Amino acid sequence: MSNFQQQALALAAEQQAPAWLQALRSDGAARWAAAGWPTRKTELWKYTPLTPLAQAAPARWAQASQSGWDAQIERIELDATTLVFVNGQFDAARSDALPAGVSLFGSADAAQQALIGQHLGKVVDSQRHLFAALSNAWAAEGVLLHVARGQKLAKPVYLLNVSTPEAEPAAASQRVLVVLEDNAEAELIEHYVSTSAPQNGFVNSLTEVLVGANSRMQHYRINLEQEDLLHVGGVHVDLQRDARFHGFTLAQGSRLKRIDYQVNHRGPGAHLELHGVYLPRNRQLIDYHTNVEHCVPHCTSNEVFRGIIGDSAKAVFNGRIHIHPQAQKTLAELSNRNLLTSPQAEVDTKPELEIYADDVRCAHGATIAQLDETALYYLQSRGVSAAEARTLLSFGFINELLSQVPEQAIQDYLRPRLAALFGEADEHVGQLGYE
């Protein structure tokens, strides 16, 4: 067992957690302790070393910052129920009142405790996903989003997760459980941000989603933390008959950033639509692993991920589609396109199809390219500067996915930030059809 694994278990022992979560915590701790620490020979972590995490070695829990951070954080302007977590701790003063169907683990009543106990840790496979076992061992506070049969959540739920630096490296755990009963509908936005100061923390986040028969879930996950923050996260979804899950994720890189998506088709007619954008630069790392399990017939999935990798940054994308023997009439597609804007930029992409059924339609593909010199020359010949031309072509590469984001407020929030990321003014983004 590595030093970090030992420290993580010590942190779990220090936590104040509800007694009714003890069985999950004990199981998670046992799995975490028994798991081997990933190395370059570990397939799921082959291109993503955990050296930054071992070096940081957070040996204490992060503390809630009381003031100073809010002036540096811009929220997404949404008509939504906002819940604020600072360094993994709920900030009631800056959050809205909890509506019906939304509760915190720490204040759950008997019925909510039973619901959490029934589903928490059941969607995620903590044997395959190492840091899911850690999340179970650290299970204490979290958010439950429960929509009853035939109901629609009145407003989206907006989870603003803020990280701030501390005197010593510290850890934070964030947990979300979504339960949609049959014919229900909900929208959830997870927004991970930090102050601009160099961060020295580690965030382990895990979201589990159960989408009942004929239900619909719209989910967003946006990671825009300062590049020194270490973040390992996952979204794990079970889809029942005719369920729909529409996801959008966008992330900048950091010294260590790994995000997993695991989607299980459990009922016929289920559909997954997942779009992602990753934008590492400097010496950042971003790693997306997606795994879609088609366990039953007549299901569909469509994944589209695009990355722009600049400077000396590195991106990793591994997308796996697994068609089980009984999953006939499956339609599954996966596309990963990457744009390298620097000779030092690197991407390791590995789309996978594992098919054991014979009546299916599946396709997957990956591309890696540089900016088109002919297009750059054309724009410059029309009076556009070289920097502006690179910005326009870069935005054009991801514009299709950004323009399909259903929540206009999220588009409006991302537009100026992505413009700043590429070092250009907002009007260049407008030229690409945003306005």
C-alpha cells in the first residue's frame, strides 16, 4: 500500500460521518487498502502518472474559507437552485434554500437515509475505479437529488464547488447522488472552480445518476480550476428502459486532472448523448476515460469529444464501447478529434469497440491534426492577424459542440472565458456565430 493510500485511510478515520454510512465507508476503505497503486503498467492509468498526488501528500482535510474567495469567483447566471461548497464543505450562507427533492446527506431524514443507503455506491464499480473506492471510504457529506415518479424538477440544481489554497496541502471530497424515478426529469450543473492563487489541494469528486424508465437527465460538468489543483472525478450513470441522459463536459487541465464517465444501459431503448471539450495548455494534463456498457438490446449512444492542446500540455482520451452478447440492435458511435497548436503538445487517444453481438451498427474514430496552414494564410491575406487567425480556427474547431449546449447561460458564461484562454477579445468569438 502506497504512502498516499495510508494517508487517505487516516483521513477517513478522522472524519465525522453519519453512522448509517458506515457500511459503505468500511467497504470502500477495504477496497482502497487492497488495491494496487497504479503505475505505467496499469492500463487504465498508463498515460497519467499519479506522481503529483504522491508528492502533494495531503494529510489534512481542507477547511471552509469564510471570506475573500467570493470576489474572485464568477457564478454562471442561471435561474436555478444554487448550492455552494467551499473546499468540500457546504456554505449555507451563500446557498439557496433546499427545494423539495434536494437534501444533504448530513441532514437527511429517515426516508432520505433509506434512499441514499439503497443507491449510494451501487452504480459505480469501485473495483474498476480506484478513486471511487476512496470516495466511498470518505463518504460523509453530499447532495441527494431525488425526483419522484412523473415529476419534473422546477428549476435546475447548480452545484458550485469552490477550491481555495491553504497553508498545507489538503483534501476535499464531493459526492452527488441523483435518483430519477420513472417518467421524471431534472437538470444538474456541476461547476468546479477555484481562486486564481496557486492551489495546493486535492479534490476527489464522484457523481452517481440513476435514470428511471422513460426519464430524462440533462447534466453538465465544467472544470475551470487553477492549474495547480489536483482533481480526480467521475460520473457514473445507470439508464433504465427508454431513459435519456444528455451530458456536456468541458475542462481545462492541471498538474493532475482525470475525469471518468461510466454509462450502463440497463433497459431497452435507453439513449446516451455525451459531448466533451478539453483545453489543456502550458504544462497541464487532462485525462478523459469513458466507458459505455450496452447490456441490453435496442439502445443507442453517441459520444463526441474534441480537444485543443497547446504549449507543452498533454491530453489523454480513452473511449470504450462494450456491446454485450444480448445487446442486439445497438447503435453506438464515438468520435474524438484533437487539434495540436504547438509542436510540443501531445495527445494519447484510444477509441475502443468491444462487440459480442452480430446485429449492431457501431463506429468509432479519432483524429489528430494541426492548424491548417492554408486556412491561416487565407485569413491573414484578408487582413486578419496571425494571432486572430489561430483563435478563429481554434474556436471553429469546438464551436459545433459549444453551440449545441442547451443552456444558453452556460454558453454565455463560457464564451468570454474561452476567448481569454486563447488570448483574444470576445468579439472574435462573436464572429463564429455565438452572437
